[in-house]
Amino acid sequence: MVTGKLAGKRREGSVLFDLFNYSLLIILCLAILYPLYYMLIISVSDGHAVIRGDVKWFPIGASLAAYKVILQDPSIVTSYKNTLIYTITGTFINLSATALCAYPLSRNKFYGRTVFTGFIIFTMFFEGGIIPNYIVVDGLGLLNTLWAIVLPPAINVWYMIIMRTFFQQIPGELHESGYMDGANDLQIFWKIVLPLSVPVLATMILFYSVWHWNSFFPALLYLNENAKYPVQIIMRNMVIQGDISQTQSAVAESSAAGANITGMNIKYAVIFITILPILVVYPFIQRYFVKGMMVGSLKG
């Protein structure tokens, strides 16, 4: 009887604990998702309703006029293309440089790997700063070019450590079998190590691509032409400085045609299309994300 009562109390406590966890997670999910949903409904709602503050939970007078205005603005379209180029090129360079740095540091037979690892980790805590970095980029002739955006952050030391740790989990017998078959280190890296490292590679792609996609400060620092700006600079100018002068004429034309669009519609529409690619890509690599992070953090 006593054992049955204790088991019943434990089951009751477990149910209450699960109920609390589910409630907390639902609240957190709503707190995270509502801002995204709010941006969406503001971007498609009638401008007058937005100004009056009537849009709370559902769009009012829904239309895609704000998105049509954005697509008609050549500066936004060009900046969006620039962001795609910077993200794809930068992520490729990041992934290549990080993997080529992490692999030799993961091999026990690599002479001096502890010293090299120490030097690399040192740069994670200490760096020259903005002005020395700018002088280096300027001295190399990279200012106002694509390479000023993608080369300085070629390797993130923390991500390299995660990838190095993942490579260390690969059994050494696979390397030995490769050597017995006549393969060299590059062939083993390309044909054995990389195919087994899909989880950590997908994780690094997510981390690096999100960083490049959201980054605006390097472009603000190293680029001098508006035609080379990423979309984050346009969004920054709209959100922080309230600058929608580049789209004012298109807004006026749309308003004359009967579409009620305000600066708020434009701002939220730009923000939403800026984060949309990340929201679309993430579900496809999410299944690798947890595995890559957990396996890559088992040991240092």
C-alpha cells in the first residue's frame, strides 16, 4: 500500500513537472515567434491601420504592396544580391579555411600542434582592434572590394576548435587504412574525413552563413560605394536612422494607385525579407545541428 501511494505521488509529481515544462516552453515559443509574426502582419497591413495602432494580432486590409515597392527599388534588390554573394563566398572561405586548419591540429602525429593551437587560441582573446585591422585591409588593397568582407573573418577560432574536436573523434584506424591503400593526407582528408563530418560541416555552414547574413559593420567600415552595400546596411539605415528616402517615390506612386503604404510597412517588409532565407534554410540542416555541436564538444 505504501509503495503504491509513493508511486502514485511520483507519477502525480511527474505530471505536474511535465505540465510546468510544457507551459514554460509554450510561453517561450510564443515570446520568440510573436515578433516575427508581428513584423509579417505589419508589413502586409493597411498603412492607416498601422499608424493608428490597430494591428495587434491579425493583418488589416492585407496586401503585398509594401513588398512590390521593395522589389521596385533597385538599391534594395542590388543590396540583396550583394548579401547573397557575400554570404555564399564568405561561408565557402570560412568552411574551407576552418577545416584545413582544424584537420592537422587534430592529428597526434602533427609536430608542434600544441604550439600552433596556442598561437591560434591567443588570437581569440587578443586582437589589434578596428584601426589596425583597417590599416591591414587598406595596405593589402582590399578596401571597397568583396575580399574586405570575406577574408578578415576567414576563421573563427571557437568554430575551429569545435571542428578539430569532431575530427579527433574519427577512429585512427581509418587513417591507417587509408595510408595502407596508398592515400596521402589530403586524399584521406577529402575522401574519408569530410564524408564522415557532415554534421559538424552543416553546423559550421549554419553558424558562418548566419553571421555573414546578419553582418553589417564590416561593410560599413570597408565599403565606400552604395552599390556594394549588403541589405543589412539598408535595413540599418531604415530602422535606426529612419531613412526610407530611396523608396519614397515608389511609396508615393503606390499610394496614388490606392495602396496605403507607410514607412513602417516598408521597414518591416525589409526586415522580414532579410531574415526569410535563414528561416527557410535552417529546417534543412537543423537535424545535423545538435549532433554536430554535441559530438564536437565531447573533449577539448
